[in-house]
Amino acid sequence: MEDKQGNIWFSVKGFGVYCYNGKIVKSYSKKEGLSSVVFNIFEDSNNRIWCNGFTGSYRLEGKSFIYINRNGPW
């Protein structure tokens, strides 16, 4: 997925999510609060990055992901 800033986001099964900005690759995994299996990555209308995996939905907040359930945080 390419976000509005031109970063390329992709997942690797069992290893988390990666973001390539044209120069470096940043990885996000369990250490940053993300599930190790991610199926979808998308950017919402507020330019927030979301990931969906086996265990639910996650949203990027700063340098880490937070778990989102039906009660939020939205």
C-alpha cells in the first residue's frame, strides 16, 4: 500500500509490517505492539495507518501500534 506521503507499506507473514520511504525500511512487529500476522494495511481519511490481522485491528500512533477493539480507542 502506498500512503499519501509516498511511503510503501507491506507485510511479511510472521514478521510484521514494513515501511519503505525511498531510502530506508522501518519494521514494525510485536515489539511495537503489532500482531505478527497482518492481512490488510490501509490509510484512513485522517492519514492514519491501520493494520488488520488474526488478533484484530491496530492503528499506528507515533512509533508504535495500538490495539483497537469495538470499544476503541477511536
